[in-house]
Amino acid sequence: MSTKRAGHGISPRRRTARRSPRHAGFRLNPESLRRARLLIVGDVMLDRYWFGEVSRISPEAPVPVVKVERTEERPGGAANVARNAAALGAQVALLSVVGDDEPGDRLRSLLESARVHANLLRDASIRTTVKLRVIGRQQQLLRIDFETTPSHEVLLGKLADYRAMLADCDVVVLSDYGKGGLTHIAQMIRLARLQGKRVLVDPKGDDYSRYRGATVVTPNRNELREVVGRWETEADLTERAQTLRRQLKLEALLLTRSEEGMTLYEDGKVRHEPAKAREVFDVSGAGDTVIATLAVMLAAGAALSEAARIANYAAGIVVGKLGTAVAQPEELLRAMRPGADM
Ligand SMILES: Nc1ncnc2c1ncn2[C@@H]1O[C@H](COP(=O)(O)OP(=O)(O)OP(=O)(O)O)[C@@H](O)[C@H]1O
Ligand SMILES: [Mg+2]
């Protein structure tokens, strides 16, 4: 097994860049976004798309034969969160584990082009997670997944790197895709909070006790239902969400609700943002955009409710684009102008 580590190349922030109080008069402008420094940790994957022509059925089995004509590749999972944050202009470091294989190299180069400082530890005993979609006649015909849980030894190395990288960021994002890369998440949250860093978690699974003490957890409707059960009314939902927030000692819980927008639950406060999309082409990755934007805005000095409001606009932009997309600062500024019609 070989483990490769590299510096993540984020320069320490100059003292003068700090403003006090943190969110006095927050203005969304490229300058404030460039000052935001994020550390993103989680399961990365490579989203691969093979597009082709289907003109016959295979003589070997009753399945279509696809003649592949075009391929596309995109960073997925935590790597998509990182790509979204970098597109907003922030300084983004990413810590994750990949296999010692071609998809791992591919991810590295895609992330480099996206201006993400990626520290991808190489675990020769696993395969990089790949989701391969075969598409013919504008239809997904098959998805093939390659994945393995990283080894214990590499995960411990990851924790050591995490400690080292923590000092150079303002906000930590833990993007849990349930692939095993966040085995030490409770420790990661504790370490970050000890240094006064805010921690945002995109959750997975039914055991949220792992996320105790985080600043914000951002489940979607299904993810929340898995832990608090089915709610009957809006009041019932509020009650369940606030109870979970208190139990986990979170500052806030941000529920993303697809076409219903999102709701931010804070101590004694509930704030709803209706969905902003005018046209919806592709909702995949919208949750990644939400947590990435939320983190960038917080690191840039926005208050939580303002960061959530902006994240909702960013999600509205990406669902209007095909494929897992990103929002640019200019698009955000345009969408948020008074009277703008998204
Ligand atoms: N159909 C939709 N119409 C309008 N806005 C949408 C739609 N789907 C998603 N959004 C926007 O994207 C945000 C996040 O979407 P959602 O709650 O589906 O997250 P998610 O399930 O985590 O997404 P994913 O896992 O695909 O990244 C929503 O809060 C909303 O702003
Ligand atoms: Mg999601």
C-alpha cells in the first residue's frame, strides 16, 4: 500500500482580512468570496457518462448494444462540493481517499482544472468510486458502480492530514456519502470545534449521533425522514426538526426540500425560503451546491440566514443547467438583483 500526501497550498489569511463582527454589512462580491477558505472532507467519486447510439439488440443476450460515441466525466460527491465552492471563487482544500488507479488520476486532474487544492490519499487496496452511466437515445440504460471502503490505515493517515489542514481554513464541510471515508467524523467535528471552526455536514444514514456538535447539518427530505420519521403537518415537521437540532447540539438544521425550497431551523427561529428555479432541467447535485454555497458565504462573513438565502439562489441556478453543474458569482449576483426573474 502506498499513501501519497501533498501540501494543499492555501496561504494563511492576513490579519487585516478579518472583520468584526463577522457579518456586519455582508456584501456578496467577488472580493469577499476570494477571502473565504474552506476545507472539504468526504467521499469523492468520479461521475462518468458514456453516450452512444443504440441500433441493435445483442446476439448474446436480449440487451441493447450501445456504440459509444462520446464520454463525459465530472467530479462527484465531496469533489462536486469542492468544485462548486471553487467556482464561487473561494480557496478550497479537499481531503479524501482514492484508489491507485486511472479514475483516481482522472479525479486529480479534473480537480486541478477546477482550482481545487486536492489532497487525495492513495489507497492501493481500494478502487476509486466510479459511477458509470451508459446513455443511449437520451435515456440512461445502465449505471455501473465501482466502490470499496478505504482501509483503516489510510483513514488514520487522513485524520492526521486533517489535523494539519484545519488551521488554514475558516469553515469545514464534511460531505458524507456513506462510502466509509468519514469513519472518524465525530473526532473531526470535535477537532474543528476546538479550534473555533464552523462545521457543516451533509448527512447520510440513520445514525446522526455522529454529527453531534456540528454547526449545521443539511439533510434533504428523505434523509431527515430516515431519522425523525414521517411528519404530518408543517408544525409537526418543525417540532421534529427542532428536537433533533437540540439533541445534536447543532446551531442550525437546514432542510433542503427540492421543489419546496429550504427551511432553516435555528434556536427559536424558523425561516423558509421558497425554491427559486424558473426552469428545472437536472436536479442532481443541487444538495452539493447548497452546502458548498452555504460554506463559502459563511466563510466570507455572511450570517447563517443570509448564507442560506444565497445558497437557495445558487441551487435554483444549478437545477436549471444540465448535468451536475455549478453557479458562478456573476450568475448569483444577477439572480439576486431586486426584480430579477430567475
Ligand atoms: N425541482 C426543483 N425545483 C426547484 N428547486 C429545486 C428543485 N430541486 C431542487 N431544488 C433546489 O435545490 C435545493 C436542494 O435540492 P434537494 O433538496 O433535492 O437536495 P438533495 O436531495 O440533497 O440533492 P442531491 O442529492 O441531488 O444533490 C433545494 O433546496 C432547492 O433550492
Ligand atoms: Mg444530497
